[in-house]
Amino acid sequence: MTDWNAEVERIRTLRAGRTRIGPGTSPAVVVVDFQRAFTEHDQVGASTAPALARTRELLEGARAAGVPVIYLVMILDDLDDRMLAQRVRSSLTTRCLRGDPWTEISPVVGPVDGDIIVEKTVASGFYRTRLDDVVAELGIDEVIMAGTSTSGCVRATVVDAAYRNLRVSVVEECVDDFRTLSGEVSLWDMQDRFGDVVTLASVLERFADARIGARS
């Protein structure tokens, strides 16, 4: 029988040793689905509040450094806009109809003037949205990822970003998944195949260096 605790430790070790792709020169922070629908439901665990708090730190650092902040939000005009699996199975996306208070971004990480909000209807932030246009207009070459869930909408957006040859940095402390094992496996999968899993401290240090460079 598989010892899942040992397996998690094994993939964490593999992840730490995997070759890094490295950051870009024109990053944006992308916050995925930190809406009330996905941060206040009855299966939310102890990891959600810390992830939101750390994401607030990330956003403060990004704004101070002049790094663009993009929010991806699930907004549906009709529940039939969802992909088939979400229409067949129970899904929190039933809370995502336009105008429903559950669609609001968590006040812990709420947007400010100048931030960009991109609506989506499926997991990936790139599927039939204006995110490609935003990336092109801003000259973005790296997406710094936060949000929920690690194994769902974050991973789907990371995969599509990698297909576009964007550099990807997933901030480990700023992503959340109530499916704990799925989250761990997805972090390894993203590090192994699509981008880099990085620490909040390393990103904040980059932002601080950018602020110093801008003043000098």
C-alpha cells in the first residue's frame, strides 16, 4: 500500500530540485478565482485564510513596484455556459451567475484602481477571454500566479500560459486547494512541466529591487 505521507515528501523533494526556468523581465501578478464562492464555502480548510493573507502581501508588493495586477473571475450569464462536467456534477460554479454576491472578490485581496479584471467561464483564464489581449498590450512575459484552486483553475491557467511560452511563477504560499493531495501533486506537476514554483519571499525581494531600481 502506498504511504501517501512519504509520497508527498518525495514529490516536495523532487520539486525543490527541479531545474528552474527563471523569471521574466515584464511580469504581471495573476490572481485566480479568489472570489467569495471559492473562499467561503463549507469545505474551505485552514489553508485558505493564510493564502489570502499572503496574496495580499504579494499584491501590495506588486503595486508598489508598478507590476500589473490581473484578476481572473468566474462570471456566468447562464449556468449552461459551463463546461459539461460542471453541468453534470455538483459544482461551486452554481454561485457564479452575474450579479450574485458570491462572485465578488474576497475583500482580503480586493482590487484597487488600475487593477485589471478578466471574466472567464471555465477553468483556464485564457479560454475565450481577453487575457491574451491584455498580455500583449502590456508586453507581459511572465505571469506570477496566486489563487484557487491549485489543481483546478490555477493549474489550467498555468498550462495555457506555458503553451504561450510565457514564463510562469506559482507562488506557493499564495495558492490554495481544499483538495490537499491534489494541490501538492499539482505543484509538483507544474514545477516539473510548465513553470516554476517559487516562494513569496523571493518574489517580494524582486519587487523591492524593482522599486529601488526605479528610484535610482
